[in-house]
Amino acid sequence: MKKLLISGSIAVFLLPVIAFGAYNDVTLTTDTIISINSISLTVSGSSASIESIVVGSSDFTVTLQPGSTIAVTSSVSSTLLSANAGAPIKSITCGSTPTLTLTSTALSDIAVIVAASSGTCVTASATVAASSGGSSGGSGGIVGGGSGGMTSATPATPATPTVTPATPATPASSAFSADFGVGAKGDSVTALQTFLESKGFLTMPAGVAKGTFGALTRSAVRAYQEEKGIPATGFVGPLTRATLNSSAKTEAAQTTSTALFSFTTNMQFGSRGKDVTELQKLLIAQGFLNAEATGYFGKLTEAAVKSYQTKNGISSIGIVGPATRASLNK
């Protein structure tokens, strides 16, 4: 059973309106009132499923489950509501009670940072980083737009990396330039099978060489297509190739980014920030995490860390401590 998580010495007013549902969720049946920056925010959702709400001094983080929608309404008209970069803003409505509506369309839980501060409400449906401080601990600007333009904080210049990483090899799946299916042979089939193995869709029998597209590979392709919402034909056509090539580019970028990063702090459930984002990128690249890199250490990240620890001979506790950091930094 989940519970509302509170951080910081702030005023939070909770009406007796939170119904605890099945394991791993909290269901909002009516309104919850949160106070940040001396501004009262009403969080509401018609049976919205969330994992947690973590409240800080100038913002709060809500972890939405797939398909959930919540509305955040301000108590005063001169309030600007915003969400972190990549958050699924559905709409911003101004007026006497500015309202920010969020809908999660992700395949897994997503953590969204919402901030409120003095300012002029705008209707631009933009996504920006929440203001520094509070529960997010990050940095960034506030949404602007409409007649008021956009205002954002100037990001700090990143430190020059001390180690120049080797140029990553071009992912094998970048070779998917032609359609193929059962009976096909060659490098494209080998690359496909290697990719499907890395994602857990295919296990090649011992002693069977890669390079021939048979019934086992077709079943693995169908499973991959079903997960990606592609018609499960078992044939690698234009849509499947585009999805495979997009995944390869994303993983290459994540691998390059992670190669520049050194993990120096411990992390566990509830942690957030740059270290968590880079941890998630690494876990995604290595096939332990099948979700977006949100910067929030939730249950999915904890399970992925345990899997990584088990594979690397580290105590599987789901906490990134010195031994796990040393392994990640290799």
C-alpha cells in the first residue's frame, strides 16, 4: 500500500479524500490541497492512479501511472504553474483560478515536477524545468509564452569532461534499411537477433548460429511489435524498421552521455536529479530498464538496479552504494 510522501517543513493540508487502492498505487477520488510558496494548490483527478506525491518548499513531484490525468489549480490568479522538461502537459488555463492539466501517456510510471510562484499566468502549453529548490533539487526556468513571451533561467555551463570516451560503435540495428522476414539470411538478420536478445525477446538455442530468420525469430519479432504497438505480423517492414532504428539512435546517445558521467553519490528509492537520470540511461542502454529516464528513482528503477546488481555479483538491495557505483563507473 502506498502513502503520500512529504518532504520539507511546509504546510500540507490533506482532506480525508485519498482512497488507498491495490498495491503500488494511490487513487485520488476527490481533491487534495497542497501549500507551497504560500500558495494553495488543489490536486484533483477522477480516480487518478498515482504512486506518490512528494512535496518540497517551492514545488512538488507527483508520480503518475500510465493513463492517469490530474489537474492542479491555484488559489490566486497571479500564479504561474509549470512542469519539468518532458512532462506531459495537456493544457494550461488562466483566469481567476489558473489550472494545469497533466496526462501520462507513457508506458510506465512518470514523475512530474510542478512548481508555483508569483507571476503572470500564461496559456502556452510548454514544458520547462521546475525552479530550483524544493523537492526537485534541480535548476531551470519558468514557463513563459503567449503575450508575455518566454522567460527561463540561463543554464550553467557544464564542466568539461576529464576523460575523452572512445567513439561508440555504430549499433547493428542501424543496418535495417530493407524489409525482410522468414527465410531471410545475412547481417541484417544477425543484427536483428542480437537486438532482440538484448531486449529479452529472443534466446538463441545453444549451438545455433545467428543469421537465419526462422520461426523462433518471427515469434520474437511479434513480441517486440506487440510491445511497441505495431501490428504483430512477425515481418520486419517499414514501421518496425523505423522503430528499431530509432531505438538504436536513442541507445547510442544514452551510451555516449553515460560514458562522460561519473557516479559519486549514493542513490535509492525517492532520490532524484542528474545522477538518477544518468543511472537510468545506463540501465536502459544495458537492457535492465524498459522506461524513460525521468530523473526520479522509483520502483521500476529500484527493480532495474537489483537486476544489475545480481548480474554483476553485488548484493541485490536496490540501493546504489559504493560497490554499485564502482561497478557503474568501470
